[in-house]
Amino acid sequence: MNDLYGGLKAKKIKITEIPKWGPYLRKQWENNFANHLSNKDKKSIYLFDTGSYSGYLWHLFSYEKKDCLEGERAKAAFNNQPKDNCYVFYQHSDYALFLENTSMLNTDDLINEQDIYIVDKGFNWTYIQTHETGWCGPYFSVK
């Protein structure tokens, strides 16, 4: 996280820390990207933080329940996506960031991050870097 923060500051990206927003942002992400699935479907792909698979929102993509780009294609799509204001949050932390002036944000800034989600302010697109990058992810998808 400190690497990310310092790198973003160096790029003149305005950072607002929103320390307790993780649960809210994860729920908004689910509502915007997984709203086509029933609760039963969501449970079947271990979307939630329960059980041995410990739930990951990005299972939406690894279980192929929503169209996305993966790997190098996902990185290229994220790097080329026009970005203004974004939320950054994590799967297993309630700490989150709101970023402004993010046109310079790219995948190089995320090298040391795991299970990190980036969405635009309107939840129209998302980029996820998983802890299994190379095997699962990264992913890029639009609403």
C-alpha cells in the first residue's frame, strides 16, 4: 500500500483516504457487476467472504460468469481506459482510496498489489489484480 501511495503522489494524483469504505465499495461493485446473478449463483462461485474459498469478487470472472478481458489484454485495456476519478479498494481490507486526476494511473503502479479493485466513480468499468495474477487475472470489465 505504501508503494502505491507514494507512486500515486509522485504522479500528482490527488488521494483521499476513505479508511472504512471497503464494505460499501465491495457491495457497490457486486451490485454493479454481479447484479445478473442470483444469490444462489453468487454462493456457487464463492463470491462472499465465507467458507474455505474465502470469497473473492473476482470469482465473477474466473468462473466466467461475466465477460471480461484477462491477462495482458486486461492490462492494455486498463492502461488505455480514460480515467478521471477512481475508487481503489481491496478484497480483505476496509481501507480504500478515492483518486482524482488519474489519467496517469496504470498497471505499473500496481506491481506489488494483490486483490485490489479499481473502478471509476460511476462503477462503469473495473480492473482487478488478484493474488493469483498469471493464473487468474488480472481482469478488466465494463458494466
